[in-house]
Amino acid sequence: MVHNDQSLIIDPFITGNRKCEISVEQLLTKNISTLILTHGHYDHIGDTLAITQERPDIMIIAPFGIIKWLESQGVKNPMQGLELGGSRSQEDLEVKFVAAVHDGAILETGLICAPTGVIISIGGKKIYHAGDTALIDDMQNLAESHIDLSFLPIGGFYTMDATEALTAASWIKSKIVVPMHYNTFPNIKADDMEFARQLMLNKYATPKVLKPGQSVILE
Ligand code: NI
């Protein structure tokens, strides 16, 4: 996510991600100011430790349990822990954690930390990143937040599937929906173009199916 030449990244799963076409080195050429982690699974914490080693100035925003784990790994970056429902504001960026229902394990550590979704308010726009989650009633309340862009998982197996994501989109009523969390592993195969077609047919939102490296501009 880029605003005023500052980049914000969420769940940097780069190494070992067969859908990711850039390296950590290439990512670090961007002017990253903030890194948000939604939960502790390896495909979300990803390259966080390598990134913080290279860039100890990046602000990390994550659930408290993950912040504690990062500290135990020697991470000295500025960090902000948030509880579900909590928010943090700095200049024109506000980050709020909202409910996600998913497993809370932090890697293989045996530690548990509640996973989250996140609402990012930046430059007058609101972006909802659902994290990994089942379809949950809480999403019905998001319509009040007037979300411009939602990132919704559609892969099934670990999260809600495309049919449930359509229901989520009908509740959230964001202008744009980007499908995510699919086709990286064999058990989360999903048909993104059919999902996009259904979003349009039902007038739930404008779909934007992104390939790696592609972007959406919010105007
Ligand atoms: Ni997960």
C-alpha cells in the first residue's frame, strides 16, 4: 500500500511463496514505513525477521502476542501492539484491528495469539484486509465503516471460500473487492474470475483481480 511515497506492507510472505515474484531485497528498495502482521502463521509472518534486520526503523503493528514474540527474537524496531477493537493513529494513518476467526498459533512455538483483520484509514480512504478468517457476523457491521476497498480470502480450507466471500462482500458493501489467499497452495485453489463475475452480477462491488505486482489506485 503506497501513500505519499510511503509504503505499508501486510503479512510479508515472500521466501517460499511461489506466487511472489519479488525478493526481500527488491521489496526493501521501497520506502516502507509500516509493517502490519495479522497473525502468527508462517505464511503471514513470512520474512518479517529478515526485513526488520535490514530496516530497524520500520514501525511494526501486530497483535500483542506477536509483538512479544518478535521482542524475544531480538527485534528492536518501533512496535505497537493492538488488541481486537483497538486502533492506533499517526498523522493521516489509522490502523484498527477487527475480529477474525482463525487459528492463533505463532509458528511452531506453542504460543497462541488471537488473529485479526485490519481496517486501515489513509489519505481519506478506508481499506479492510480481512486477514485469514471464516465468514463472521461481525462483517455485517463493517458497512457502517464505509470501506473503499476490501481484501477478502476466497481459497477455502484455511479460510472462508469464494461463496462465503461473496456473502461477506454483500455485507461489507465496499466499493472494490480484491480476492486473496488462494492458489498459493494446492488445497486453496479458487476461481478468481468466477468470483469477480459473481461480484459484478450481484452488484456487490467492483472486483479487482490482481496478479503479483499489479495494483489498484483509489481515487
Ligand atoms: Ni493463517
